[in-house]
Amino acid sequence: MILEQFSLKDKVAMVTGAGQGLGRQFALALSDAGAAVVVAELNTETGPKVAEEIKATGAKAIAAPTNVVEPASVQAAVDETLKTFGGIDILVNNAGISIRGDAENMPRQDWLKVIDVNLTGVFNCCQAAGRVMLNQSRGSIINIASMSGSIVNVPQHQANYNASKAAVIQLTKSLAVEWAKRGVRVNSISPGYMCTAMLQGQLDDPNYGGVWLERTPLGRAGRPEELGPLVVFLASEASSFMTGANIIIDGGYTAV
């Protein structure tokens, strides 16, 4: 019945940046729904820890050291996934960074690094995993964008980050249309402010978090685990008629 459509039993999922924060939650949620999970993580300490955390539940998981900006590294992770599990059904492109700064004074390297990780890194992974999915005639790609791809955040200045996430949304739509008739769906999720370890300090700062929460109708930041069910939905047959969509989950921030 209905809940069976959300099952990921016998599916294989790769999650980039899964060693902490949102990526870890995505990996845990996909595993809980039945998928074998590849923790594709640059940090060689946190990646294996998350893989072991998943395996401790009796589920299948491996850690694959992955630098998303290096196509050879991404391909190696895909190859390891194929060697271990025989295919890739789900890709969650979560790895990303933010370097803030005034646009008029932003060093070129800060612009390029954010674009390289947040946009080119997503493309590298879509391309490598997409080849496998297209050959299988099935697959679901979920790109983690941001509400920053649809609005301009205040009070922080982050033109590079905003531009990269807007581009991820458009890349998602482009690949969705290009690959739709070949069995591969591509969607994106745009989170608002989430209670991650990386953001917690700023959420507690009235100059930042105070402004953000005042502008959020629900009056709070999101919890990482609140994104997990949405990832499972987009990965599963429950969303079989969805492709090219960008789902904003932000406590109402962009509705104001």
C-alpha cells in the first residue's frame, strides 16, 4: 500500500558531504528507509564514522573518500559503489561551502572556490552517477540547493553562495528535462536556516540569528531530521511523477 511506495529496500544511495550535518541526516534517513548507503565524504575521519553508525543498525554502508571538485575522485567513488553494491539508484548532492564577503572586495579565489564546490561539484557527481543511472534506465538525483537560490539573504553578504545555489536549481531543471525520457529524475531541495553545528553559533547571535528567526513565520530554525523524510520521498517511487522540481522547506521564510 501507500507506505510501500516510500520503501528504498534493495536500493543504493550515494550521499556527498555525508560526514556531518545535513548530509549525515540524509544518509541515516535513506538507510532507515532500506537503502544501502555510500557515505561520499572528503573528511576521512567523519565519513567512516557515519558509515559505521549506519552499519551498527544492521544496514549496509561504506565510506568513499570523495572530493567533489575532482572528477577522478568522484569517478573513484562511483566505481567503488558499483564494485560493492552493483549499481546506483539514488544520488544526493549535499556537499557545499559558504564564504561570505562584500562583493566589491571579494577575492577571486573566494568566488571560484564556492562556485567550484557548490556548482561544479554537483555537476561532476551528476555526470558520473548519471552515466550509471542512464545505463540502468532508472535513478533519482536530489540536489541540495538553498532558499538562497531564490531570495537574497540579509544581513550577510554572500553573492557567490547565492549565485551558486541559484545555478544548482537551474542545473537541476536542465538535467531533469534532458534525462526524463531515459528514466532518470532530477529534483532539488532548498532548505532555509537549519540547526546544524556549523550554523548554531550564528543562530545564537542576535545580529544574525535574531534577524533570520524574526523573518521566519514559524519562528525557529529547522531541525536537520526534518529534511530526511523529504529526501526519502524524492528518492522513492512515491515521487515517481516528479522531476525538475525545487522544493523549498524554510519555515515560511520565502513566503513573506
